[in-house]
Amino acid sequence: LYTCCHTAIKNFITNVIPFSDATVIRDFGWTGAEVVEKTMAENKRADETMRHQFIGTYSGLTRMYPRRYWRIEPAPITIDLYDPKFRPWFVNTESAPKDIVFLIDYSGSVKGPTMHLIKITMMYILSTLSPNDYFFGVYFNSVFAPILSCANGTFLPATTSNKKIFFERLGELEEKDQAHVSAPLRFSLDALRGNLNSTNSAFPNYRSGGHKLLMLFTDGLDEWPHAVMEEELRNRNGDVIRMFGYSMGYGTGQLPMLNWMACKTFGKYSVIDSIMDVKPQSRSFLDHLSVALGKTLETTPIEARRISWSKLYMEVQGLGPTITISLPIVTKPDGIWLGQRIAGIAGIDIGIAELTDRLPRGDQIYGIIVDNNGIIIYHPKHVLPATEVHAVRRSACYDASQVRHRAGAGLRVQYGFSDQRVYRLVGLIDSIPTIDLVSDREF
């Protein structure tokens, strides 16, 4: 009929995901079923204002209605990075909100390439978090302390500014001494359970109310926290804190204790020993949490399932500020699904103009839109970034004369690690910054 498909390029140039070609073929088949295409067409007939409908899958394939031309320009220097699994609407829908403690090894052995891997992995993980999620960080070597000392034991909502401040702080800490993990692990577990003895915490109950996750990044430990783990497993009383272990560094390999900790707490263990591993492993915790959500939704009637609203973001093909409403598509984990509980995420785009056109206007009145987190969706003084194509990376290695001939002399080729625009285009920072109505004095 009138749908089209986009497939993430990684499926054909890496071997990170086993059977990736088979899963693409599988998802091409079921998303293109006649009943799916007819349903999309009927939805459009029922509501002519509906912009785009789509289904994103874990294989990287996206089925879209109506069909559209996919712009990747200028082609000689542009790499298409679009993968539905890293888009805000997909990540927001595949799991419940989360409270996360990042427990990061800052001993002398991680100095250099290993710390670079940790920081890049952290950047990717932070990019998957939204203001519905809350985070806290602890670093450790021979001592330990909160990464943001000013937080005073408070979990921070994952807004653009909070994530930026946290990531920049990672570069200011010094790697030194040996790693002692027992005390910081106990501290992190207490933080997740709200047991910290802190009278300075600004908002002691400022939390998501969803999953409790502890993410431990290390290249190896001289002493393993057996006593802390035994106490945790004995006394948790159904209050599960999922631990996700990350074995970091070139040649570090498997760390059995990290694997054991993850297994015993219904978490997951990952090895990141090269830059190639960072992107897929940075969202492995979401793949794991999606299974838990799928189990819950199996017994929930479709009409009772929660519809997710994404934060405001830039649509990848240059259509401007967009909000997506989405819903997980639940499946059985047997046969061709290889343990998956969610087959994909179905979504519908809503342009911000469709909402702002309904706001009241007058000489002495104006309307604003704020979400349940106090984040500004629309305000007359809210200045948005320029609309452009996202989920792309443009290379600095090119034939300049050919590019100028095809794209004009005014083309800017982005490069450099510090270029914030590059981060936005590739999806490592929010394409539209989240701004808190209360904290921003301009409003």
C-alpha cells in the first residue's frame, strides 16, 4: 500500500547483534502485514490532521505511513545514524521511569583509554534518560563521594542542564589509588532506598517511583563486596534494586563477580572493551527492562495500557518540534522473538503547531504549555534551535570541490568533540533542551 521502511545501517556493517539480518526480515514481514497497513490507512481517513504513523522495532527497522522520501544530504559526506531504539519516543515507551545510581570506578587503573570508554558510555546512557527519570552518581577509589557534592543526596531529574553538569563533572575528577567498592556500594544501595542520613537533601522524596537501578562501571576490583551483597540479598524483602555491571576497558574481559551481582538482582552484565561496543551496550539495560514491561502488559487489556507522551524533540527529517504519542506492541517471547516481550513501539507524531494553534490569544493574554514535570513545551519566549535534519553525522573527510559544487559554498561540515551542534545532530544531547518553568528566570 502506502508505507515505507527505514533500516538502521548497523545491521549490515557490524556483527554486534547476532542474526540481525533475520530479525530485519522478520520485522519487515509483520510490520508490513495487510492488517497493519490497512489500520494505518483507516487511522488517516478518520483523522486527516494525523501527520505520521510508524512502528519502530528492535532490529532497527521502522515502518512508516504515509511513505516518505528519506533525506540524507549532502550524500557524499553524510552518514545516516537513524535507529528507532535511540529515539526519544521509543526509549520513553519501552520501560517504566527509573531511579539510577551511577557507581563509577576512579582508581588509577582506569586512567587513559578506559576512562574515555566510561565517559562515552555515560554520555550515551544519559542521552536515553528523560525528565521522568532521576539519577545520582558516586565515584570511588580509596575513598568515595557523590559526583555532584552540591546535590546533598538528592536524586536529580534527567533534564538537559542536569545531565550536562553531571557529565562535565566526570572530567574534573582525578583517577588515583586503588578501588575499594564495599562502602560505596552500601552507600549507593542506601541512596536508592532513601536511607541516607542527610538533613541537607533539598527534596528527599524527589524520585520517579519506578525501577531502582544501580550501574557499576569498573575495570576490575581487588576486593569483592561479598558481605554487602549477602546482606542485600537477605534483607531486600521484595524491594528489588537491579544491578547492571559494566566491565570496562581494552582487554579487561569478563568479570565473573559483576556477572553474578547482575544475575542475583535481576539485572544484566555487559562487557565494553572497545568503542564499537559503546552504543549497543549503553542501552542494554533498556532491552532488559523492556522484558519486564512486556510481562506486565501481557495481562493488561490493550485499552488499559498506558499511552506514553514523549518530550518535545526535533523530528529527524527536518519537520521541526514534535511530540510523539506511543504504545508498546506486546508479543510472546518464544520462537522467532528470541526472548523479546515487546515486538516494537507504535507511534504517532504531533507537530507543536497543532497544539499551539489551539491556545488562546489576545492583547493581554497568551497561552503556555507545560508538562507534568514542569518542563516548558511552549512559551512565547521559548527560543527553539534551528530546524534541520537530525540523526546524521557529516564527515570532515571529503572532496571539498565536489561538496561545494553540489551543496553550495555556505555548507558547514561539523567536526570536533566539543561541537555541541554535532552532539545534537547525532543524538547525544537533547535536540531541544528541557527547560524548567520554575527555575528559568526568563519566564
